[in-house]
Amino acid sequence: MLLKNNTIAGILNKIKWGKDDLRRYAVIIVDRISPSGLKEINLGDDVVIRKDRLIIGGEAVIPIHRIVAIKKDGEVIWSRRSV
């Protein structure tokens, strides 16, 4: 189920406020430190979604533009590019 024609923040808000368990989802971000250049972060109840950033655990701030894909149960449901 690949989602298209929606903003990253919009999709994340639908996931957060839907009836689905947020722990089933993960985001893949651009990470300059990782050898692959990408990092997968599992979502949970401690996620705050803003228009321009994702805040995880009250500490980790991830700019929305660094998210390249969203996964549900290991399957990519939205992708900015091939992941």
C-alpha cells in the first residue's frame, strides 16, 4: 500500500491520530554518519509531529525534509525516492 500525493507531515499526522498503533511505523531519514547514508527510526507514543520537524522522546529533532520514506510493518508506504 504505497501512499502518494500527500505531504510527509500530513501522512505522519494521519498515522499519529488514526486508530493504528504508532509502533507499527518507522521513518527512514538521511543520516550523514551512517555508512549507508540512511537511518531507520521506529516511531512510538513519544513522537511529536510539527509542520517542519519530528520530535522523538522530547530530545531528537528530525527536520521533515530529511525523511525519505515511511514504513508500516516493514513495508514502505510512502517514499520520496527509491529506498
